[in-house]
Amino acid sequence: MNASIANDRNTDHVALLMDRVESSADATARALVNTVLSPRFYTTDFEAFDRLDIEPVRAEWDAMMAEYEGDNNHDHFQRDAQFAEEVKQLMPQLSPELRQEFLDFLISSLTSEFSGCILYNEIRKNIRNPDIRQLMTYMARDESRHAGFLNQSLKDFNLGIDLGGLKRSKKYTFFKPKYIYYATYLSEKIGYARYITIFRQLERNPDKRFHPIFRWFERWCNDEFRHGESFALIMRANPKLLTGVNRLWIRFFILAVYATMYVRDHNRPLLHEAMGLKSGEYDYEVFRITSQICRQVFPVELDMDHPTMRRGLDTLVEISAAHTRAKMRGGPIGLLLQGVHAARAALTFARLFFLPVKSQELPAQVRSVPVW
């Protein structure tokens, strides 16, 4: 990592510490924030979901619904005695800085999981399509478990979030259904890649496992992977979602999801260092796994090894830190600088968007397999 980015990450780290989470009210306030980098709550066009036709992939769909019904993780998200003992032993060893980054990770992850739970429940309640209703019921079930499990870990810090209050208070963003297909597919697959990469790293280096929740990540991956496969089937059953101008939308969402992850992870340097990882190397490994999986359905793939792509992502990290400094400065000048940096970020994103991409023919098979 170059010196500029190292200095910029320190700026973001200072900002994180200034906005400390010390109470449940602080945790809820953090979850309620809506920024470019924070998870959001969504609503959508329910009628469009009602019109979805999955008949072209009926055999694969029914097999997947059988997997959901089998619910192989139904007993997984339970804390055992060993979990409680590890929490008691490990939590006092966390430095104040690492504690804040870990709390930010838990709150962000909980908000993201709960966002999915709310959206899937709303879709289920507002449509008649039996196939999609069944899927949304299962996915809401899974995301509810994930959010509840994360909230239990926050409660270990006496920082549990009132999820009902969060649902009532957080701002909702309208997303077209096709945006949900692309973004959810990517988010679930990148979630799988993140969790399995962390799990394997800590499996090799158990001395760096500073919280027991990471032991749950392997089977947690089953849910993330299956959720992504469900949206892959929806897109393969409706191939117009993968052609024409939609190729540009796919390109946009891949870049948006990757860039958001890259900037956010560089704002949590101690979290990755504690696990023996470097944020940049970890992110590019996650991008590699995610891109490999997404070849099953997406007709384009970003070249994440392109030198301009890598420089551009580092530039976004620098701009994010500069934006943080401007926000901390406050006043008219600080507000003006925030606008300048937002424009810089948009220009940098546009340059990355127009880089050459890898085009590919869709494979004959629909289902992919986990990259263990």
C-alpha cells in the first residue's frame, strides 16, 4: 500500500473513532445512516416480480426449492457454550481501535442482512406469483436468522439493535426489480466469497480468530451461495435481463459493488490485519472468486487486474478519505470540498466504467458450484 493511501486510511480510522459506538443508541444511529457506502433498505415494483416466469428453468428451480425446504442450516445459528466462553476470553483482548472496527463490521453486516429480510418479506406479502412467493419466504427466513445471530454478538457488547425500530425509522430507497436482481446476485455471491476467504484464513491461522463468530462462516456460506443461485435462475429464465442495454447495467452494478467493498474495507484496516490479511490483497481475492462464479450468468466481467482499474480503486479510497476530512472540517469550505470530492469520485467511477471488459458466452449449465 502506498504512503498516500496509508495516510488516508488513517484519516478514515480517526473519523471512525470520533464517531464511536458505545451504546445501543449509538449502534442504532450507525445503522440508520444512509451514505454511498452504507447498506440501505429498499422497496420495489411488486407487479414486476409477479410477472416473472421461471418455467424455462423449472427442473433446476424445483430442485433448489427442495434444498431450501430441507433447510440444512436450521440448527446452525445457535450459540453454544464454547461460543460464550470464547467471547468471555477474547473480548477483553481487543484494542479500543479494533473493537470499533469490529463493531462497525457487525452493524454493517446486520443492517445488510436485515435489509434483505425486510425486502423479501415485502415482496412476499405483495405478490401472487407462487414460485417467487415461495422463494421470498425462504430467503426472508434465512436473512432473519443471520440478522438475529449478528445482533446477539452486538449484545455481547451491550449494543443490541432494536430491529423493529430500525425497520420503522430507516429511510427506504426505490430500486427497479432488475436492479435488485443484479445487485442481490452480486451481493450474495460476494458475501459468500468474503466469508469463505475469512474462514479459510482463520482455519489456517486459528490464533488470529479474535471472535467465535468466524467459526460459523463456513456453513453460513451455504445460505449466501444458494441465495445468489436463486437470482441466477431468475435471470437465466428471463434472458432479456442479460442482453442489450442491460449489459451496461450489469457492468455498472459489478463496478459499484466492487468499488464500495474496496473503499469500505480500506476504512477498516485493523480488522483485516488482526486476521492476518491485507485489505487490498483480501479484496482482490474476493473479486477473483466472485468473478469466477458470476461467469455462470453475467455476459460481461470486469478486468480487475487492469492497471487503470487498480489505480482507480486506490484513488477512490483517497477521495473517500479526503471527503471525510472535509466533513470533519465543517463550515462552508468543508461543504464545498465535499462537493468537489463527490465530483472527483463520480469522474473516477466513470473512467473505470468505460474500461474494456471481458465478454463471454453464457455456459449451458445454470447452476454453479461453490469455490471451496
